[in-house]
Amino acid sequence: MTSIHSLIDQNAVKRKEKTFLIAPETNQLMSYRQLQAHVRDIARLLDNIGVQRQDKAAFLLPNGYWTTVLFLGVMYSGRIVVPLNAIAGDSALSFVIEHSDCKILFVSAEYRQKYASTLNSLPNTIELIDVDVDNGLCGENFLKACTHRFNNVPVADQDNAILIYTSGTTGQPKGVLLSHGNIVAGGENTVGAHDLTSTDRTLCVLPLYHINAEIVSVIAPLVSGGSIVIPHRFSVSTFWKAVARHSCTWFSVVPTMIAYLLEHAEREGFDRQQYGGLETLRFGRSASAPLAPEMHKAFEELFGIPVVETMGLTETAAQILANPMPPKAPRYGSPGQAYGNEVRILDENKQPCSPGVTGELMVRGANVTTGYYKNPEATTMALEPDGWLHTGDMARCDKDGFFFITGRYKELIIKGGENIAPREIDEALYEHPAVLEAAGFGIPDAKYGQEVMACVTTKPGTSCTEIELSEYVVRKLGTYKSPKRIFFMDALPKGPSGKIQRLKLPALIQSYQTTT
């Protein structure tokens, strides 16, 4: 086990001028030696302004060259980085800034304007530093003004590295503490599961305020000695161009992005040869939400790119499950087998479930969080004394060790005493050719306890009626499990990773509900 500090120093010696990062908008390249120089500048800066070791330093930034430097530099210096969710809204953002006890906040001009009321009301104990993600910290020669000598103090495995807050769909966000040991273990799990080497290069299109991008797309290449291409944000129109131009060998996305890439290609056409055949691309990786089997197969057939479905959590420094790598066949509908940690399924009596029986997914390993910041009650509820983490996910495992996630306990629909997994409804809806996004959910019902509902968005240029879609799902699932109503929306609410937040849907459709 090691720390981000020692990983960066080791790579600077071993890999020197090898490229670590490419910023495509500006064609900036960062070598491993430059990475070390940059993070040492960040350490000097934090020393100079009095941020102590293990203090919190937050950032509110889009992806970019200097966002990556700050993310790694804060941890390298022995401080704790607090990535702020840029789409959280003023209320959640205010809570996280206050709750995290951050001493300094790095912010872009874009977000300083968007969240002006929140940032202007911060206590003067929090220092704001403006950042241009392409050109560095604002202010003439800001870093050069740091006169402190670099103090190269080692960072321990058990030192905290990241304080990252969950999306808080059912209450206030919880701050997940991850140590250097946790996040390096998470990176090692990704490297091992996907056979990554120093020759691999990933396209990072997920935001750096989310655990997937942080561990899978940044820490894993740091572990393997590979490289990263990091545009400001995901773009359907430039995705394949970036893969081809920079000879990427893999990418990590979420199902929402897969849906948009598919829809765009179906509408505009896709010619692989237009991108040089994408000859360097080995695989794509999907995580953060279940990938519908029909969408999975459609993507592979249309683009000719194998997709490896995985599963991870913020509390486990990303990946815990992964499908086998090509040429081995994936198990469609499953995020795979355990890799790098122990995973088991327990029933309501905390006894192991037999193959095929649904229970709660539990995980234990070096990647699992040390607990929630300033929330001992949540820590006690989530972590058993022997290190097993309650994930809150319902799952079953087949005889070959492949896990199948059926939903979250808090999202389970219980209709007339029968458990209905929302994923069943989602997958049936995704099979309809007009559906772009779908989410089933439950609402209170006087007769059944809960009734099944669903929301969808449709692909541009397509049309279907609620009756048509309802009849389609009834043929798939039968009447009892099928939605009583299906609501058409312009967009479904999503969290920072692009995961659909189905628990927000009942409030959104409340004005449309009818009484029967």
C-alpha cells in the first residue's frame, strides 16, 4: 500500500517526461515530472497561506488541466481535498462548504457567477482563490509568490485524502472520508480488473467531483503509469474525435452517456473509419448506474466496442464488481464479479443468501471508507465492527459468482405485499425503440400500499403515446408489475454521475397524478 504523495514521486523518477495528462481544448501536455512540480507548488501555496496538514481544501471547478493538478496536489501535500458538486444547487452547496470545515475554496469564474449568493455569504475564515482550469491560479505569478521552501514530508496510508459528499437524495448529503490507502486500493482494483498498463490512455468525460472520475480515470492511470485525456466536459459530438485524435485505449462512462451516444449515432449515422477505425480502443467501461442489457448490446453492435459493466460506490473508492475483460463474454445485466475486495449477500437475519436469492449487498476491503465525517450515527449504521459495509443495494448472485443488482432498498416498490424491483420496469421500457431514458418508481396507494409509476424521455424525432407504451410494458411484465401511469418528461433528474434520481420523481409528477 502507498499514498498519492509517494505514487507521484515514484512516477516522476521512473517515468520522467512520459505524458500523464492531455488537455484537448488547449493541447496542453503534462509529463509525470511536471505533475510533481505542479503538486509541489500547490503544497507550497497551502503552506504559505496557513492551511495545515489534514485541513480541508475544496474546489468548485469544471474539468481541466489545473483542476486535476489541484485535486492531486491537495492530497499530495497531506491536506484533504473536498470536491464540490457543481450541479448540487445553492442549498446543498452551502451545507457541504459549512459541514466540511474547509479552509480554502478554489473556484472558477463560471461557478463564482453561478453561485454568487452562496459564495458571497461565506465566512471570512474561508479563503477563495480564483482558478482558470486551463491557465492556472489567477493573479500574476501567484504560485511564484509562494516563498516557502517545499517541505517534503511523507504522507501515511492512513491519512485522510478525500472528503466527498453523497448526493443526498433522501436527506442532507453525507461526507465520505477516504484515506490514501483507500483510494490507492480503489485505483489498484481498477487497474487489475481491466488489465491496465503504462501503455493505456483513458478519456475522462465524467466530472472530477464524482468518485468514478477521481479514482477510475485519475488514480488508476497514476497507479499503472498510464495517461489521461481530460476535456472540460462530456460532448456527444466530440467524444469519438477525442478518442481517435489522442489514441485512447479505453474510456469510462455512465449509462446516460451510452444512451446519448447511441441516440446521436442512430440519428446522424456512425462511420468508424471516419475516426481511423478506432484501432487503439480496447474497451469502454460503464458504471455508477445499472446498464440495461438491450442498451449494452445495442452499443456494442453499433460501435463495435466491447463495454465492461462494473459497479462501485463512493464509500468503496469506486469499483467493487467488474465483468471479465474481452475476449471473455460479459454477463449482460450484471456488473460482474468481486475483484479486489470481499462481497457477499445477506438476508434480513444477516445470514448468507444462497445463489439466486435476493438480499443486501455487503462489501469489505482495503478500499472501504473509514466512515462519515462528523456523523457517527451514520458510520455505525453503515459499517459493521468487522469492516463489512452495508451498501443498501438489493442483489442476488448466480452460481458463477456474478452479481445482479435489483435496486436500492429505499427504492423498492412494495405493491400489495409483493416486492417489485424498479429495474425490471426500467429494462422493459428501454426495449421500446422510442425510449431514451426511463425510471420506474412507487407512490403511496390506499389499496395496494404502493402503486407503480414510471417516467420516460423519448429520442428526438420519435413519438409514442402513453397507451402504446403501457401496452408494450404489459406484454413484457404483465399487468400487476406494469406502471399505472407513464409520464413523458423533457429530462429526468440526475445526480453528479448522470445516475437518474428516481426518488425525486414522485414530487415532480404530483400535479399530474389522477385519482382512481
